[in-house]
Amino acid sequence: MIFIDNEGHTNPKLNLALEEYALRHFDTSTDYLLFYINEPSIIIGRNQNTLEEINQEYIDAKHIHVVRRVSGGGAVYHDLGNLNFSFITNHDGKSISNFKKFTAPVIKVLNDMGVSAELKGRNDILVNDKKISGTAQFSTGKRMISHGTLLFDTDMSEVAKALQVKMSKIQSKGHKSVRSRVANISEFLKTPISMANFKEQLLIGLYEASEPFETYKLTEDEWKAVHQLKAEKYDLWDWNFGRSPKFNIQRNKRFPIGEIDLRIFVEKGHISEVKVFGDFFGRQPVSDLENRLIGVPYDKHEIRKTLENVSIEDYFGTLETSDFIDLVYGSD
């Protein structure tokens, strides 16, 4: 495995561009590890409706970055007290949604440091039932990213202020505040250490769990390409916020795989526009599913016929096609 040196950059748009560039352009016969720390920012899941996830007035006042990532899942708050890790590997057909495989070495290092961490739920690392890390994945087909946050010394008071937490998410996790459900790793360490020391110990621990690492520094041309990707994608309002669709039907439900929020515009009895939002994880872009539904009569039989040869699990994970159809049209 090769460790990618991000040279201390803390701009989230640049770090996410670096991560995607490495995924798409680095040697496909090699596994990579990337660490990065971001300035205060909200990182939005690929399928989320940004404006409904953030406290716009607060982030404007505090000049907090808002950036969409390529992976699914929910919105998270980053600051200089949060360490992000990213494994870039080949996609073998079994690794997608296998969060245990990629979190296991991180959890082992945390346990070796005296932090009793464990993977729980879909994709969270918890200590004493408090979340210290969330993870997500994205696949290009051949290559994949498995990345996550490690709350080391994050300002928890900012998390609730910057994020607009939905009632459905609060209810699914019990009636606890966001602040009471999350914790910093530093709270569980017997001896206080700095972020730099924590990063170093984590890297050493991951070295020991793998083949000897080498560190890779990007060339000047590679950095130029990363900056170009940032400018052409991660700097753009269209990517980070996107257009709010016109709709006259909204259907929303939280499943074990996450929340699915549908905005459907039906005109003259046919679906003319549909947008799928949510914090779910899937192997395929939901835009493919949206496009299949455009032009279909808003009729349960017709919707079922349109989706009969579609693998809904590719878009949402473990979800029955009938459950999705019921959400689109309503149950009988």
C-alpha cells in the first residue's frame, strides 16, 4: 500500500478533488491510503438535497465550506479536529458495502491505543455507543474509495449549528440530540496527544497491519490536474448544491438502508421529472433510475413493468423492488 502525501492542504474542495483524481488516475495495480484534514466544512452525500441538510444562514455567517462528495451517505461536519482517511483499492465485487473490511484495521489501531471502538449499524464506528466515525464508499466499477471521518477533537457545538438535522433521522436514532450521539476520540485517551501525534500513531498502526508502506508525492503536473478537477467540479454551485426540481408529489421513508426522499412531477398523467434524494449507499448512480422513470405513466402497474428487470439493490443496497414501487406510487 502507498501513502499519498496531500502536503498539508486543508481546503476540502482540493482534498476531495485529490481523492477522486487518485481513484481515477493512479496505478490500478496498487492500493493507496490518503489522510486529509479539512477547514470547517459540511461534506454532503452524493444523493442528498444540500439545501435541506444545512443551516444556510449559519454557514454563510461562519464562512463554512459546503462540498458534495462522490460517495453516498449523510452530511457530516469537518473541522481541523477531524482526521479523514481514504483507502483506494480495486473493486472485487464483494467489497462494496463491506464496511467491516476497511474499518477493521482502523478499529484495531484505536483499540491498541486504548479506545474501545467497534463497528455498529450500517457504517459507524462507536465507542460506548457514541459515534466517533462515519464511513462511506464509492465505486467506478473497477476501483473504489472506502473513506471515513475520525472525530479526534472536533468542536461538537458547531455540528448541530451547521447541520439541519431531519426529524426522521432523530427518530430513527432515538430522541437524543446530535451532540449526545457523537464524541471525540480524545475523550477516551488516557494520555492527551496532539492531532499530529494521533495521525502519526494511526499511520504507524496501519503500516503494521499491511505490507510496508511507501509515501508518494504528487508531481507538479498531477497537482495541476487536481486543481483543474477542483475548478471544473468541486468549486461549482451545480455540483455542490444542484438544482431543486419542480415537483407536485413528495414521498419520503426511512428504511434500514437509509432515507429515500422522492420528488416527482406528474404532468398529464406521466412522470415528467423525478429526483431521488437520500443518505443511502448504492453501487450505481440513481440518475440512471430517475431517467428510466421519466415518461412513464404515473400508474403502479406501469411503474412495476418499467422496473421489473431493474436491480433496485444496485441503487440502494438491500431494498425490495416492491418497497421502492410502494414509495413511488403508494401502497395499495
